[in-house]
Amino acid sequence: MVGIKFYGAYIPRYRLNHNTIFFAVGFLGTFPAPGENAVANYDEDALTMAVAAGVDCLRGLKREAVDGLYLATTSQPYMVRQNSALVATALDLPPTIKTADFVGSTKAGTTALLSALDTVKAGTANSILVCASDCRLCKPGSPQESLYGDGAASLLVGDDDVIATFEGSYSVSYDFPDRWKATGEKFEHVWEDRFIRDSGYSRFIPEAISGLLKKYNLNIKDFAKIAYPGLYAREHGAIGKQLGAAPNQLQDTLLNAVGDTGSAASLMMLVAALEDAKPGDKILVASFGNGADALFFQVTEKIKNVGERRAVKKHLATKKELASYEKYLAFRNLAPMDLGMRGEITLRTPMSALFRTRKEVLALCGSRCKKCGTPQYPYQRICVNPDCGAVDQMAEYRFSDKKGVIFTYTGDNLAASIDPPSIYGLVDFDGGGRYWFDFTDCDLDSIKVGMPVEMTFRRRYVDEPSGVHGYAWKATPIRA
């Protein structure tokens, strides 16, 4: 039976309180609702968050068994260069997989999930990883600034040992011009809120859900949880009431804790529902954006064996407030900062060199000696163990999913950084191996020698003249 095998999610560490936004730009007449948004760090974007969600989903699994990766986003860094292929490389998935980008609409997450389910059902793949991630830029002072949040969700779709079987779907599609962004533009354009709410949001979601219920002869009371985006709190409840759902059936939209995560919103709510699900539960999930998709799943006994995942709950429990609105603008490059002479040095890696070393740079793969078992990074032909010294006896060894401890570190106030000081140092990996990394999502006074750390995929630089986004792995204190 086709369905969901595992799930994962990622929510950035930083939260931006709506009051912080109001105190900075409230003079423009923006009055945000109470709550906070998840805000990506300066070295995060849609791709890095997709990788983080994918790592959470694939925790403890053999990545060689994954046949494909579908990425859904409306904030992809590259227009020409397949973003899903970059995510797949970072996750160290085999090169024989299918990859595809689903872009252009906030319902891209459910569209990618439906496509993955159809592919597996057709028998052309056994398991496909679906990642949905968004990190959208907003004009300072715009209503979207307090509405949009950053985050990612991932689901592994397969045809055996599923934790939730896919039972059916219903979709509607409209060229609904609520939001749009032309090629080359930095910000979205948004039409009148009343038009979006009354002519789109309040109509498309009920149409898709009602169509699903009628198609499969279901009653709304059959579902343990019903998840759909909560762009408008009042209308969200009204839709549930219109459909005949009880308030306790409606899945928390995470709007006040994370924000609207765009293409990831529906899948993130689905992940949250699965975290609390019991065998036999029916879950309905719907999306919104140029129409709507509605899907329903039934939870199986396998949900008890899903294993440890951070998913939504643990990410919500670990956070830090970003109290400076100016720092938020700097992170987004909405207020360009002078990084000094050192910040003008070009760091761009030649594309040919990046392709040759993609396993080392993007997947953080080194080598392990077949003779003595010593791991080392980067890849070496000669074993570094002085008692071994074997030549050309190496097997590929992935460090990105290994934890370690800080051996030594430095806080550098002279290095160019949008979030000084730059922190970097040596990490000793569990099981062997040592290398230096930049540290992220931490403060200088919070780290110490011997602290446990893990690897996180981050954006290292953006070279605007060439349009190159450079990525690498960094070390970060273990969040949960």
C-alpha cells in the first residue's frame, strides 16, 4: 500500500516577535496580530532548510534506498540549476535518483507529494523523499512581514511499511492572481487582502475538501485531524464550521508560533498531526495557492515504530528571540552592511572544481581506511593512522550525519561576518576524524571545549555578480 513511511521537519532557531516589527515600522500603519515568526539565520535559505528537514526524515535510514527527491518551494535560489539536485547531493543520495523542482505556487508542497505518491503507485520508484521549504523575502513594513515564517517539512513516500496509507485526493486549479513575482524580481506583489480572503481562501479550500468528501463518500466527522493553512484566523475557523468540523478536529496552523511557511505550510501541519496520531486515525490535509489540493491518509500500526524525529515539537521547544529588527534586515540583506575590506574578497568556488569535489563539499564525505577503520576528512589516499599507512585502501565515509565534540574554537572579530564574531574551530567526530568548521546558531559565550555538536548544511556566501550561492557544512550545538 502506498503512503508515508517517515516524516521530518525543520524550524529555524530564531523567532521574531511581532512587537519587534511594530516598534520598528509601526509608523507605516501596520498592526500585526500577537505572535512571532520563525526567521532563518543569515546563512540559511530554502535549500539549507530542505536539507535539514530531509536529514530529520532520513535519520537512521539507508539513503541508498531512496529513488527520488522532489523539492517544493517558491523561494528557490536558482532559476537555472536544479535546486532539488543540489539538495539531493547534500543529502548524499545516489546519482541514479529522480529529482524535480515544484515551484510557482504555495500549493507546490501538496502537488509534489501527490506526484511522489503517483510515481510510487505506478511502480517506477519504491521511495521518494518530498521536501517543501520556503524562505520568502518581504518588503519592510509590509503585512507579509509578520505573516510569513521560514521552515521546511519532509515526507518519505513508499510502498511498504507505511505509517499512513494514502487513501485519495481531490484538486482544484485556478489562475488566481493573489500573489505574483516576475522573473528577476526580489519581492512578491500582493493584491487586496479582502479579494484574496473572500474570492480565494474562503472558497478554494472548502471546494477541495468538499470534493474529496463527496468523491470518497466520507463524512467530515470521520477525520481525527483536518489541516489546512491559516492565513486568516477568523476565516480558518469559519471554514471548519462550514464543513461541519468540530474545533478539536482542526490542526493547529502554527501561524502564531512559526508563521505562514508557504509551500511547506500544509506538509508541516501534516507532520505535526502525525506526531500525535494513533493507529486508525484519518488525517485530511489541504493546501491553498492557485486553487487547492486535498489529500487524506489513514494511520497504521507502523506509526508506533517511526523512531526518534525532531519534527515540529522539538523544533518549537528550542528557540532564541531575535530582538533586533536591524539585525533581521541585515540577515535578509535588506539593509546592506559594510563588512570592511575583508568582506570584499571574492570567495566563489569555480564550478568545475565544485563538481569534482561535490561529494566532499556538498555531502561532507571523506574516507575510512578498509584496513584499520580510521575515518578522515577530506578524502585521502593514504591512511593517517601512523600504525597503518595503508595506500588506496579507502571506502567512502559520510560525516554529515555524525556528531562530535568541540576540540578547540576561536571567536574572530576581525573576520568579515554579518553576525560577528565569526566562530570556528576543530571538531572531533564520534568514531574518529577531525576537521575545522565554522560554527553557527550559537553565541561565543555559550560554547566551550568538549561541547557536543552536529553538522548543519548552510549557505556560505552569495556572489551577486556571478549569481552563485555557495554552500558548505557547519558545526552547531545540538538543539534537541
